[in-house]
Amino acid sequence: MSAVAPRLIGQKQSLNTHKAALMLVMTGSDFTFEPIDVLNGAHKSADYEALNPFGRVPTLIAGDLILRQTTTILRHLAQQTGQYGWADDLESYDIENWFGFATDYLSAGLARLRFINRFLNGEPVAIKDHYRPNMLRGLDLLDRHLRDHEWLACGRPTIAEFVVHPMVFVWPDAEVEIADWPAIGPWLDRFQALPGWREPEAMLLEMMGAQA
């Protein structure tokens, strides 16, 4: 990595920012966190879009390298640190299956309900009702897999965990009880027992205070 600490630009409540920040911390990577006010549209500003034309968070700047998508950041960190990555193409494919799962069932499910409940005062209910079946289907699929597997892919913790765990971790905001899926809770605990894990939003708030 660059001699200058990489800069992670993101929002403290953003689940995608949580994924990248956790990967940085849990790989022992030095970095600074620069908050951006997504709720008030700062990610659509000309200055930010000059860095990230997709208008998404997070963005990781490491020297001359600018990474603009969450999974790209995670893959880069795995390659740079030699941690949580893949040994061959088959393992890479196994991991990437979970990227699609997170998009199909968590972004369009649990994460959507969490956003509505936390930031929109639980309204509109009709939109939550629309996404709830997909959320429940996703949790069923995840639980089924974890009944027979300790980790999502490759028999060990990988970047698949960093994609999926932060999205499931916020289940209390999504009107579900995770104990209804008995294999998921122990998996959450296993990941949280790995060296360096911290509750993501509290960690970012602490970093913001330390850097102020």
C-alpha cells in the first residue's frame, strides 16, 4: 500500500462503509476515515463525483489508486494483505457467489427494511411489506447453508463474511428475531470473535472523534 495511510470516505451508518472499514481494521491496515453526509446528498456533489462518478460510498483512496466499489475494495485489501482471500479461481468463484446473495437478498431485503425503519420512521409500510418476503427468503437460505458450514465459503472466514455479516448484524432494525434462524446467530458470533472486530458504527464514530 501507499506510504501515506489510505483514506476511506464514507458514511458512519452505511453498511457498505462498515464492510470496508471492518476489513481495514481486521487486516491491521492503517487508514483514516473521512465522513460524508450522504443523507443530505453530499455524495452527489461535484467534488465527490469527481472522485467517484458512481456517487456511491465508500471510496478508498490509496496513493494514486482510487477504488469506487465496496467489493473492489475488499478484493484489493485481500490481495494486498494476504488475508481473507482466495487460493485459486475456484475459491474466488465460491466467494463471489455470496456477493450476488448479498445484492439479491440483503440489499433488496433486510438492509431495505433497516433503512426504512431507522431513517424514514418506518414508513411507508407498503414498501416494507414488499421487501419482507425477500428478506425472509434470504435468511432462510443463509441459515440452511450455515447448518452444514462454519463459514460462508472456502471453509474459513473470507471477504464473503465482510460482505454479508455487516448486513445481517443490523437485524434488530429489520423487525426480525435472529433466533428464528438458529444457525445464523452462532455464525455472527464466530465472525465477531475474530481478531480486531468491533461494532462498526461505534468504531467509526470513535475514529471521527479522534480525528477531529
